Amino acid sequence: MKKRILLALSLAAAASLAQAQAPEWKKLRIGVEGAYPPFSEIGPDGKLKGFEIELVQAYCAEMKAQCTLVQQDFDGLIPALQSRKVDAIFASVSITDERQKVIGFSKPYYNTPARLIAKAGVKLEATAAGLKGRKIGVQRGTTHETYAAGHFTQSEIVRYGSQDQVFLDLKSGRIDATLMDAPAGDFGFLKKPEGKGYAFSGGPVMDEKIFGVGTGVGMRKADEATLGRKFNAAIDAVQANGTFKKLADKYFDYDIAPRTKQ
């Protein structure tokens, strides 16, 4: 009997200790890119702005958390997460099988297709044959890089640290096209003066195996049960109270809500 009592007390003590040690996530460091309009960018005043910047602020308010946004190059976001420089990533990170081997995710909060962008009038198809002999620019560390490397096998894939660098080489003629997220290409380039004379080429590029089921909040796997649960609840609440639609309508004239069941 005494052994059973001692065991029960030990288990209760361990549970209490685990509960006490579980982070409450009242303060969060959120890794963002700041170079991917209209999702996140640096405004003329030097401050971060964009759809994801406003959306993560809405999530933080819902979670009653004090969030500090930490700007980081996209390909440095996962290393920053792993080295505990940030607690979560909010930077249009697609939920893919490959990434889920390394980090955890919330449920998806938006979903959009990839598209090719090239000079207007140039008809390209997003296939190996359709892009034969072409130079295709992609942002390093993205699912677009993975897709291009695996599918455009008769093309030269040129990798860049940021999408802005891709646009500069596209304008200068050093590459023939870029593969990227459709809204980011539309708002970050085509609707700007520097995008004059360029257009989407071919249809939407969809591949759930590579592009995943949508974009989610990235976090360390050990934090999925705590921080992940908080973000999932916030995603549901912001969707239900109309804030997500209000923000999405401000930036997009089409639906970007996740197509998967939440």
C-alpha cells in the first residue's frame, strides 16, 4: 500500500512540476522576413507592414501575448528557430512533409498557388519541355526552389537570397522567368511600376506534395503541444470573428483561406 501511495504522490508531483515548467508563452519572438510584399515588407518609415504582419498581430492579441517581430532572411528562419533566437516563424512558410521532419507547424492559415512570371507576351508552360533552355530564378530555401529543381530539369535554376534580387535579374534579362507565390508576385512586382511589361505566364502550379496544404506558423516540434495549441485557437478565433476576412480583403481580391479542413 505504501508503495502505491508513494508512486501516486510521485506521479502527482511530476505532473505538477511539468505543468509548472510548461511555458505560458506570454512573450514571443516571431521570426518574419520583411521582404515579401504584400505579406511582409519594410515601409518608407522603416517599420514592418503587410498582410502577415497585421495577421500575426491579431493572433498575438487573441493569445494575449507580447510579441516582438524579428526580421530575418528567409533561408535563415529555420536555423534561427532551432538556435532559439525566435520562438515561431511567421513568413509564408508552406507546411510540407519535408519541413515537418525538421520543425512543427500550426494548422494552415492561408493557401495560394505558385505562378511563373515572365515578360508579357512570352508564353511559358511550367513543365520541363515548356521551359527547356530557360533560366528560372527562385528564392533560395523555398518550396518554389524545390519544385523548380525537381521539375524544370531542362532549365538552369538560378537561386537568390531574396525575391527582390530575383526581380532585379528578371528586369535586367539575366533570367527568363521566376516561379513564386502568386499574390506576392502580383503585389510585389506586377502591380508596381517596375513590373510594367511583365505578366503571369502559364496557369497555376499546384503540387500538394511539395507546396503542402497551406501556410502555417512554424515552431520547434517540442512546442507544438503548447504554443501550437495557442496558435491553432487564435487562428480559429480570428477566422470566426471576421478579422481574417477583413485583413484578406484589404490586400487581395480573391479568396486565400485554406482549402483544407481545419
